[in-house]
Amino acid sequence: MYFSDAHEELRLHIRRFLEKEVQPHLDEWEETTFPDSIFRRFGELGFLGLRYPPEYGGQGGDYFSAVVLSEEMSKAGLGGLAMAVDVQSEMATPPVFRFGTEEQKQKWLVPAIRGEHIAALAITEPDAGSDVAGITTVARRDGDDFIVNGRKIFITSGARCQWALVVTKTDRERGHSGYNLFVIEKGTPGFSVTRTLKKLGMHSSDTAELLFEDCRVPAANLIGEEGEGFKHIMWELQGERMIAAAGAIAGAQRTFEYAMNYAQNRSAFGQPISQFQVIKHRLVDMGTKIAAVQAFVYQTARQWDQGEYPVREISQAKLLATQVAVEVADDAIQILGGHGYMQEFPVERAWRNARLARIGAGTDEIMKEIIAKTYGL
Amino acid sequence: MKIVVTVKQVPDPNSSHVLEADNTLGRDKEVVLDPGDECGIEEGLQLKEAHGGEVVLVSMGPERAKDAIRKGLSMGADRGILITDESLSGADAYLTARALAAAIKAEQADLVICGTESYDGSTGMVPPILAELLGLPQLTFAKKVEVDGSKVKVNRQTADGHMVLEATTPVLITVTAAIAEPRYASLKGIMAARSKEVKQLSLGDLGVESGERAETIESMADAEARKAGAVIEDDGTAVDQIVKFLADAKVL
């Protein structure tokens, strides 16, 4: 209904690539984080530009090709690496593609699609995450440059990135005006990584705090129209939430299948535990929730693919899919019992990784505020 | 250089197989491009990338075998030919080779690449018969191929190393899985494959008579299940028992 046979063929190639070249290293990368070279490999195979046009090195696919990648990464348990790939292809580069000039696209989009540049997106600050209107990173014009001052936190790929798309304001006043998005390259004087952060999950990705101190950024690095950054970043967030929903529900499906298989093979009191009604019904609830949310995620992705701007549905899909992913992972831990709590079984990692998605890209609470607004509440 | 690669659609190695009443494989199961052929296609593509030319995939099978050809086209092959005909159902190696030979002859290929044997039939007879029918020298069990003008040099896999063989084009080679790691198709390649030509030919188109089968499969039997080994409890004589066991097996 949503996927053509070309999508399914792509899915098989992605799956085989992940099985062969990524999954064998995942446990190690949980300890060490993944090497930058895996991004070049993703790039070589076209997986970082599935839906960008061929003139920028992209594959010319539709939104569902990005959904296929996101699903397969979730189903293969990529965790932090999947997040970094999504940041690259579905968060940091889309504004450059949509609002950037030809020169900017050649300079930053093309190498990101090839996997030669790793990109980050810097919105959140120590004192402003959900409250995007409350950010205080300031970019003041100075001739042909902007001087950027501020601090960004929880930035995926922040330490390893070649450039970050940074959300700034012209002054510290609250409100939606004076927002500007800049590509700021690593190595620009005044741009430093102050620390990398230890997290509950997503261990294979690096998460950093960035500091901008009188960081002089050429006006040529301004992405989109001056002062229109708020609108641009709101657009970006829709894509970010959409892909988060697609990845979350695919991850839930993987965890569900694992738990179901476990329950059918684990015996207690003389029979497979899947035959106990309490376990059986729990599995049924997990599968049913996933099926319903999956259908809604696809329906919303189709709207997004067709160029609609369905803010309510995207927020609902993100809210529900990420909640269900956490619930399913929690159920799976319960079904596995002590094994579920152990690192040698995959469900505790699934829970730790899934938990982030109810916070990142807009918390549950912010999703509800947005949805409420669309109802006129 | 024009390169023909023979490809076959086979039951998915990851699914269980069902035999029909006439001992042929049931094909309503999940089917895939023969994994061995993917290696042949990869080698063909690498040779084309190095020397220019065209890679043509030739297959024989039911209409759905087009999917197997399509997969090779996604990897980058240029076009495909599918020989499909009711009367080819259950074809033996000789008829298969005659049909393939008729289609390949018309292509005037410089190089014909075949897998050593198909994953399902495993007769290993089609490539040699094909070489004979086409009047081509055959370089078999190649794990490496080098082309220099009209010279084709291969390393033939042997039990304890390899031998180097050389022939002049046109030539048929059979390749082992060690020849090349098949590439992942890109989405661009997959979409481009949708508009590549796959010509469908019947035996009539090729002027081939199906004739009597030279071979039929009389029966099939499963390999004998591995017997449980002997368990030796150590009552002080275990070492002697094990030594005797190894001596009886003539490994000592």
C-alpha cells in the first residue's frame, strides 16, 4: 500500500548491508561509539541521500525510501548509529537543501550525502529545550559576518561533526522573530566542544555540549532568509518527528517479535510461558498497539510525502509511536524477567534507547501542547 | 567487451524446499537470484567497469524469473534475456544448455560467465555443455579473472592452491563464490533497472526443439542423519578406549 517493489528491493539491500557490515560491530560500538568511516560507507552506498536529487549525489527517492532506511536501522538494533544517520539525513541537511543557496548546497549538502562530512543540528540549550522561543544563543551582525555567542547541549554527533546547523537569535528577547540558522564549521575560532555527555542509552552515538564564544561566522553561512529561522526550524522539526515516529514503531515491532519468540521458547511450570493467558494477552496487546500506530504512522508519512504539512498528525504519530515503543520494551523486559534486565539480552538496550524518543525532537508534553493548539484548545 | 552472465532463479536458501511429484523443485516458494550468480554478475560488472562494454544477463525459467534478472539489473547490468516456455518445465541440463546457447550465440559475446553450479540443481553440467555448444574454450572454477585485450587469464581454484589458465576470447568461464563480493544495489540502480530491457524469448523464437529429455530424476533421498556419537564415561579406562576408537577409525 505504501511501499513499491523498488522499496522492498532497497530494503533487502539495506538489511544485508547492516547484517554484514554493521550488526557484528554494534556491541563494540556501544563501548567505543561508532567510527566515522561507517558514515562514508553509508554515503558510498547512497543511504545518506536516499531522497535528495541526483544532482547533489542523492538517489532521487521519495519519503518512503527514507522510511525504509529508518525502519531497517531500527529492526537491526542500530540505536545511536541510527540516530546519528537520521540527524544527518533527516534533520541537519534538510534545511540546507530546502532553504540554502546553490553554493551552500554544494559546500555542505553534497559532502554530507557522500558521508565525508558528519553533520549535527544544534537547537537545545542548557536552559531552553522544549521552549525553543527561549533560546539565548545570540548572533549579532558585524559587517559581512555574524558574531555568535551561546551554548548548545545534547547535540548528537556534536563532537565528531564537521559542521553544525545552529539555531540563533539576534537578541535575547523572547518571541519568534530574529531567528537565524547558521552552518558553523568545526575549526571556526570561538566554536568549541566543551564536553561529551554520558547517557542512559544510545551509547554508540556521541552527544556533546557546544560553546560559541565570539564566534565569527560569515553571513554566507546563513541558511534561509534572515530573520525567518523560527519558521524554518519549525518545518525541520516536522520531518524530525516524522522519522522519529517511523523508527520508533519499527523498533517496537522488533522488540515485540523478540519477546514473542522468547515466550514461545521459554518454559516455566511445565509449559511455554506464551501459553499462560497473562503473557499471551500481554503479547496481543503489544502487537495490537503496534499495528494500529504503524498504520497511522504510514498514513501520516504519506501526507508528508505528498507535500502536505500535517502538524497535528505528525505530532500525534510521534507522541504515540514513541510511547508505544517504550511500553513495548518495558513489557518485553517483564516477559523476559531476569534475562530482560541483563545486557546479554537485547530488550534492556531497546528500552534505554527507546526512552530518549519521548524527550528528543519535542517531549510528550510539547507534542500535546501542539496537538491541543490544532484543536483550538 | 560484451559480457554475458547466465543467471538462475532458485528457491530461497533460507526457506524449506518442497519437491513436486516428478521430483522437480516446487517453485511456488520464496525464490531469489542464485547467490552464486550474484558473484558472477559482480565479476562481470567489475570487468565492464575496467574495460568498458556491456553486461547482458541471460536466464531460463518461468516468467517470474524476470525478478532475478531485475535484481542483476539493479546491481548495474545493462539488459536481460529471459527464455521462458511451457515445454521447458523440468528441463534437464542438456536442454537448458541448448536453450541458453541459442540465446547467447545471437549475442556474440566476448566473455560468458557462469556460476560453477546452480544452488538448487547442482549438476554443474550446464556451463561445460554450453561451452561445447558455443564452441568456446572453458576456464572453470575461476577465483580470479584478468583480461588483457583478447587474452583472458584465470586462477583456477584447486584443493591446495590454484593453477593459472589462459585462453583467447571468446571464452566461457565458470566462477566460484570467491571471485567477487556482490555489491549492494543503490536506490538509483534499483529504479533505473525498472526501465532496462528484459527481452522474453520462447523456444520457437530461438529455433530450439525441446525434444526428449536426456535425463530424468528417478528418486531423491535425504542425506543420512548424523548418528549420535559414543559417550565414554571415565572409569579409569577412558584414555585406552579413546585411543582404540581413533585407531579403529584409522586416524592414529
